[in-house]
Amino acid sequence: MQCNGKTVLLPVPRTLQEFLLEQQYDCQAVAVERNGEIVVRAEYESTQLTDVDCLEIVRFVGGG
Amino acid sequence: MQVAVNGKIKDLGKGVMPAAEELENMMMARHTPTVHQKLKQGRVAIAGLGGLGSNIAVMLARIGVGQLLLVDFDIVEPSNLNRQSYYIRHLGMPKTLALKEQLAEINPFIRVETQTIRVDAENVVKLFGGYSILCEAFDKPEVKAMLVSTALANLPHITVVAASGMAGFSSSNRITTTRPMKRLYMCGDLATAAEPGMGLLAPRVQICAGHQANMILRLLVGQAEC
């Protein structure tokens, strides 16, 4: 799978939510694009990742 | 005070607003007519009027962006004055109205609309559906993420210029503009969160606001590269 331009191995099937937690992301503070389409927060748990997926994960930190 | 307008010397009173046409001619001379027209037709929504949003609104008003929508639920507090574009006389006022008042003193010939409301996933489409450029200028990471995700997922014609990472006083040069998604530009160092011991200070916040305002300007004149 591609994630932020890098190849990531997916040894076992994972949902997007599981992958984000594993990669230490705060699921409430990211925007995620999967194969060019935005995935909204409510769909992280039901989105099953496959090894042909291409993810772009943008992390937001506080301050403005 | 004397100024040159279209090659003629004109007398302007001190502190007196020139007529709309006079100001427009001066701005056109400064910006070139093509750029001026594009900016005049520009419409930009700004979500969050803190250190980023208030300074971005002031910059966009100065360059004559024709219509601005200012959205924030909050009032001006003393702690805001360290980086946000407000004055003592605005303390206790809604940020929307305090900012609208300033913009009217900078450029009274642009349209400024305000919504004093808390943005949530339910009202994003209604608030920003009429705009093609949305500036994300919130403070809390989860609200930033909610706005960006909801707007990109539900408003296929919108481009978002967002910010992440501008606290503290580490090098200015770490703040950049990137384009991680086709319709998302990110300004900031993408890492430095505001937290105890790492406050938000005017210079770095305004550098980030400048990145956002310049990216919006570039989009308005048709430059999509960051």
C-alpha cells in the first residue's frame, strides 16, 4: 500500500481506523484521502484497506 | 495631502476616505488592472478569526478581494491581543463584528459578510457551499480536521487553504506551503502544536497567515502551484 508517498506493508487486513491508530495518528485530528477520495471520520472504522490502496494522511496540530 | 491620480495631482484631506473610483484607480495602478479585476471578483470564506483568520482577512481586504465571509462564534478577549488583529476597543465584541469594523476602515468598497456561529459538520455545506475558496483558520486540531474533511467530501468545487503548526519561535523558514491533496493546501511547519510552554506568538502566526493569504491570492489570479 502507498501511504504519504511511501510503500507500507499490510501483512494482515486492517481497517483505516486500525491503521491510523497503529501509526500513532489521532483519528480526530487527521484528514484522509484514499485513492483520491476523502474518507470522512464516520467511515474510518468501516473502511477496509487493501494493498493496492493509496493513502494521503494530513495531520493537524493545535494553534491558529 | 497631495497624491497623483491618473497623472493629475489631487488634494486629499488628512484621514479622509477617497471616493470609490479614486481608490480603485490607485489600487489598479498598484496591482496592475488584470490582477486588480481578478481580486475584485474574488470571493473567499474564512473560518476562524483568531491569529490566522483575522490577519488573513486584513491582508485580503488590503489587496481588494471583492467579497469576504467571516465566520467565528467567539468574542475578543485580552489574551487575543498578542497575535490577533484586534484592539482594546474590541474587547468583549464578537470577533466577526470587530473585524468587519477594521476592514471597513481599510477598504470600505469590498463586501464583508459575517456569521457569528460555531462551525460543525452539520452546517459546513450551508455556510461555505457558495464559495470556491475556503480558508481554514481554526485553533483546535479536531475542528480543523472536521472542517477540511467535511468541506472536501461534500463540496466538490471548493479548494481549502488550511494551516497546521505555527506555535513558538523556531525558524521562520520551517513554515511552508504544500499541496498534499488536489484541493488542499497546507501552510505551517506541520508539527509544532500550541501547548503549555509552546505558545502562539505574533511573528510565526503571522508568517503562517501570510502563507495562507498569498496562496489564496495565487489561486485568485489562477496560479494553482504552491
